[in-house]
Amino acid sequence: MLSLIVALESTTPAGGEWRFALSPDAAPGWQRTDAGAAANADADSSSLLDHGSAPLALLPRAGEVVAVVPARMLSWHRIVLPKVNSARLRNALEGMLEERVLNDPQELHFALAPAAVPGFSAWVAVCDRAWLHAALHTFEAAGRPVTRVVPEYAPLALGNAPTLHAIGSSDSAWLVRCADDGVQTLPLALASRGALGLNQESADEASLDNVDIELFAEPAVAALAEQVLASKVQIQHSAQNLVSAARSSWDLAQFDLASTGNTRLLKRATQVWAQWAGSAAWRPARWGLGVLVLAHLLGLNAWAFKERSALQAKSAEVRGLLQKTFPKVPVVVDAPVQMEREVATMRQASGAVSPRDLEPMLGAVAENAQTVRAPSAIEFVSNQLTLKGFQLPPAEAGALLKGLTAAGYSGLADGETWVVKPAAKAGVTLVSKSATGAQP
């Protein structure tokens, strides 16, 4: 899925232009090095389709908009996540962090680390609530709603070596330290070395080349970073930093910034589908699924062809039997119906009776009726026998209906009137509508 990654600013961007990066591979969950960047620089470069600065209305169109919160706008706090329900979690976090933050907790926005588990240690990101709301509202008002909100830098996994990132411009240069104990942001100056745990007050005293710390710098501050840190740095463009940040599994849009449950589910499903359908990493899986579907379609078509051939053979056999038995039938349209008609004609010509005639129906009634009372009137019209004045007790009526069903007839009792006719299909249950209240 194509992602538009926009860097939020602490104040309104100069000239109303927003820094952005356009990437097709900015989905959460990408593997990173200890530096928190992409696996290699070539992969990051190929993930950048476009980057630069532009007014909000002229930003490129993409499937999602990812907002990146600058490191200096966030503070990080590690807590043991309380075991409370989601409705009370915000209040619980305010109480736990009240002594650690400078502002009123109600003026701050809180976001928990991905997959945080109650009762275990978890990171909480904190930023100014009004500022974040205003920034997201700006995009919402412009018809470019933000899909995800991610931090520019986040704490590293436990055990990873710290990394240093020199960012900004020559007029406003910052040094960001990422480690498993949090994220620190200080001005890029000699005085920051001690505050960041480098324990060097002068760049001339020692170099960081032999220290297990990776150093990255944006081109505008690379020279200053090498001077301050007395070490070579790896150049990483600010647009590559945006792509790397967008690949984070963090989403700061929580609590009052979170959408409804259905909206979140739909958004997540859309993101997963877009990632699966457009990501190069899933290309083998897509090919495999396509081959599997094609194989099933071919198999189903082969099976359908075989079944159709078998059905056509059976139909040809029935037609052949009809024409062989009744040569006078000129055209075969519906072999079973035509054969039944011809058999009925032969039966009538020979004087034999069929189960649809009066005598077999009366015989079935007499055989299964447990009473010697005769009906007052008998009617037989269109293979339907009507007995009038033939009322039976419920037990005897049930036995008669059961016997008629076994004989291939259906029966309907309405008071003293019984209607008997051949069942449409053998084994159809015959139901009485007698005084007992049973219905057909």
C-alpha cells in the first residue's frame, strides 16, 4: 500500500509546507537493525518514491497518511501496566505519571506500547494533547485524515545497543539517543555528551569509534555531528528517517484519538489487505495462493465435466430404453414422464388397474381402517378419492394415515370428510387435520 508519511512540527511549518516521504513499503512490522533503521540503505532508498516539502493541499495522494511525531515533542516513561479495564486505564495512567510529568496530566496525551500486557512493564509515550489534536485536525479539515500516528524514534528492544541520531538543520540541530532505557533528545552540542552518558566533555579527548554505539546523521548536520561526537557518522536522509518511523508498530492514536471499535477493525483489515496485496515480501504467498486457486478451478472443472458426461450417458440410456420399449414414441422430450404415460396407456388398454385408480385406493383405506363404519358418500375425481361421513377417533385416524403413507398415498381428514390421493413422492408423511388439531 502506498503511504504518505508526513512529519509533524512543534509549530506551524514555515510557509505552510510539510516535510513528507512517499513510500510503498512503510507497513508496520519491518525487521530493523539495532539502529532502528531499515535493514540496509539500499532497501530504504528503493522505498522512497518521492520526498520533499509541500503545502498540505499539494501533498501526494496515497492509500494512508502516517503522521510522525518529532522526538522532542515526546517523553517516555516505563511503568508496570495496571490491571484495570479500558474505561479506567486513562485515569490510571494519569495517577501513575502525575509525579513524573511537568504539565497537568489532563493536558497530556498518553499512548501505550504495542501489545502491552497488564501486570508487566510497558512504555508510555506522552505528548501535548492540544498540540496533537490541532495537528490531526488540520489534516482532517483538509480531507486527508491521518491513518496512523507514530513516534519519530522509540525505545529499542531490551538488550539492543544504543544508537545516536543527529537531526535537524545547522540552526536547530538535535541529538537523539535511542536505547532500551528510553529516548533522550538534547541539542547537538559538546555539553550534551555527558547528559547522554557519553562522559566526554571535549571532542578532542576521545573518539566513539570503539564504543558499541551506532551513529547516524542527516546531511545538514553531519559535519557538526562528527565534530561534536569525534567519530564518523552514517548519513541517513530525513526522508529515510520518516520511512523508518512509519514502519514502527507503534500507533499513538489511542484513547480519545482512537476510532470506534468497528472503525479500528475496518481500518486494520484494510491495512492488512493492502499490505498483503501490495508488499513485495508477500509476493511469493500471492503467487502460491494464485496457483492453488487455479489448481482447484481446474480440478472442479474436470470433476464437473466427468459428472456431466456421466449424466448425459444415463440420459442417453433412459432415452434408448424408452425408444426400444415403445418404438412408436417419435420424439423423446422427458423420458420418465413419457414412459409413465405409455405404461398407463397400456394398462388402460389391457383393463388392469393402477395405484391411481379407485379400487386400489378403497382397498388401502379398507385395509388400514380399524372401523366397520362405511362412509355415507364416495366421490372419485381426477385420481382423488373423497369419503364423506367417515369420522374416526384420533387413534384410528392416526393408524389410517400411517397405513396410507406406507401404501404410497396421502390423506387429509377434515371432520367427517377424508381426501385420499396418490402421494407426490413415496414416503411423504400424511397428516390429519382432524379434531386433534394436527395439520398437513
